[in-house]
Amino acid sequence: MAIRILLADDHDVVRQGLRTILRARPEWEICGEAANGKEAVEAAQRLQPDLIVLDITMPIMSGLEATEEIQKLHLDTRVLIFTMHDSKSLVRALKKAGAEGYVLKSH
């Protein structure tokens, strides 16, 4: 069974790149996309993906706020933050919000 992934980033080119990379794995399925945090929360509730790859800096609702809202839905969904920011305080905030981890865009 495929791992269903929701991509959430406000930059279309970033989502496009992630989609291309992730589709190379037949066991991974992109089940949806979102361009802001609010859309990500709505899509998470509607699609109930296994994993959400979520940008931290997005309009309307940040990735941190979206993570907190997604956790309140009590879904069996894990959140992985995709960010260009690297700081210990950010890592603590992400863990507190319920994210499983993070990946730096620069690596």
C-alpha cells in the first residue's frame, strides 16, 4: 500500500520539485497539495494523508500554526517540516507543535 503524502508550500516551483522527487518512489503517492497553512489543514482533514511535508513560512497560516491545528484533528498523520530556517528554538517549537521532524531546504 502506498504512503499518501500531502505537499504544502506557498511556492509552486518548490511543490513541483518535491512532487518530481517523491514520485520517483513507487511506494509514495502525492494525494494532494496546498499553497498555504489554512489549505494544508483543510486538505489534511479531507484527505487524511499518512505524511504532510509542510513549509514553515506560508501565508494565511504558518506551517507551525498549521501543525498545531492538524494535531488537534487527531488524525493518524505525521508532519515533516520543510524549511530554510535552522535554529534550536525553531526545532523546540516544531516538536512542541507536534511535528515529527524537519528537513532543511538548503541540504
